[in-house]
Amino acid sequence: MNWKDWYDALEKPSWTPEPSTIGLIWQILYPIILISFGYVFVQLLRKKIPWKVTIPFAINLLANLLFTPIQFGLRNLPLAAIDILIVWVTIPAMMLVIWKHHRWVAIAQVPYLIWVSLATILQLSITWWNR
């Protein structure tokens, strides 16, 4: 069974966005993430911010990149739920640690936080309903 058939067969809340909508949202968010995270890591390389500031950004990036292989490759809903919780928790942490250095980066994470909050609730619901 391919990943789409597998995903379509899962029990999901009635408010689950269509895969095309989810894809569109990520197409909007990824440039924001690329620019803001890229800026943070460049500032680290220029020694304009302490390395500790980049820790939640690095954890978030890794967890975000791992979500799709966990969810659709391994098809491991509980592990995907843990992963998305890590993504979700690290966003406010990123916003907090970068605020005193570059407020625009913190503010740029607001749409990301809103979407990941919804996605986290969705993932936890799917995980619970398909246990």
C-alpha cells in the first residue's frame, strides 16, 4: 500500500485539511523558515549571537525534517506524535531565545506556531483514533 492509500485509510477528524491544503500551507511556511532559520545560523557563524540561541532552532529543524519519514515512511503514528510535539515545543523556545537578539525572527515564527499547533492536535487525534 502506498503512503497516500495508507493515510487515506486512517481515521481522522472531520476537520482534517486535504493533503493539497497541507502542502500549500507548507509551501508558504518553508520560505519563512528558510529565511529566518538561515538568518539565525548565519548570525551564529558571524558570532553575533551565542551558540545556545541556535539549539532550539537546530532541534526544531531536525524534528521537522524527520516528521515525514516517520509518519509516511515508517508509518509510525506514536513516534510521529512525539516528533510533532518536539516541533511544537521548540517553536516558543526559539521565539523566546531569539527575541532579545532579533525580534523579527521571533515574530516570523507566529504563522509556523499557529500551523504546528493545529497540526499537533490533528496528529495527536489521528494517533489516538488509530491506536
